[in-house]
Amino acid sequence: MWLIVGLGNPGYEYAWTPHNLGFLVVDLLAERNGIRVERPEAKSYVGLGRIGEQDVALAKPQTYMNLSGLAVRELAERYEAPAKRIAIAVDEVALPWGSVRIREKGSAGGHNGLKSVIGALGSDEFVRVRLGIQPDHPVGDLSAYVLHRMRKSELEAAAELVERAADAIECMVKEGVRKAMNQFNRRPPEAPAEADL
């Protein structure tokens, strides 16, 4: 079984912010594969189903981003998922908008959600699917940037990004992490529309 977790913050005020792209990836995977992510357990909303021939648990932690590890650890224990069978979908300000990067392990890179997961699992050997949200102009307060409500042009770009990330995760589950890395770890064909902040 794969445990696929999208990181984000619960609550309507965060729903359409760059920091919640992980939730949107899980929502799209659920929609595509006929999985309902609504069972409350392990400090998360969870849905069980299949992607291709593989059993999966899709989860959206409700702990807020900085405490995501608490939920991921409980989920890993409940579903007996070793770190290498856990995939975390997460926003990444260090990557260009629209890019998807899959890594099999590594540091948190300054991301508080990943830092929490690494600390709670006691391992960095989980797959992370990072969605690039780097601003195309200088931003004074990155926290405010990742939590701002996206405008229409950004939402359109975000929808394409979420779709690519969902494609990458489906490829990873069906054909393996290396295959997904080879196919999706490339720059997007073109930059998204400029954010009108």
C-alpha cells in the first residue's frame, strides 16, 4: 500500500492559497480514482482505494502545516506504511512556478511541513512531490506570500500544476518512483501568468 499525503492547512481561509496545493493534489487524485477522502482518523481526513493495481490511502492532515508530522506518523503506524511507501505532496517556494520535482529522500529544505514529517517519522526516506510556487518578483514576506488567496490567473496556473503533480503520483504508484522522476522532473514548458499582488 502507498500512503499519499497532501500537506496544507484546514479551514476555508486557507483553501485557495499556494500553501494548500498538497490538499488540492489529494482532492484531484480522489476524484480521478473514485476515492472519498472524508473519514476522520489519525488527525486527518482519509480515503482508501486503488490507483491502478495498487492499494492507496489518501490523506489530508488537519493539524495545520507545521504539525503535519503528528498526523503522518499516526497514519504510517495505522497503515503499516514504511517511509519508502509514503509520498508527501507539498508546495515549494524554492522551485519555479509550475514545476514538479520528485525526490526519494532529502532534507526539509526550510519547509516547516516537511521538517515536521521528518522529525515525527525519524526518517527523511519518504518520497516528496514538490510543487513549485516561486514568485516571479521579489517578495518581502514569504509567509504572507504562501498564505495569500490566489487570483484568477494564479488559480489557472495552479490547476495545471496540480494536474501535473497528480499525473506524477499516479505514474509513481503504477510504474515506480524512478520512472516518475525521469518523466516529471523537468521544467514546465512555459511560465504561468504573473501574480498580480
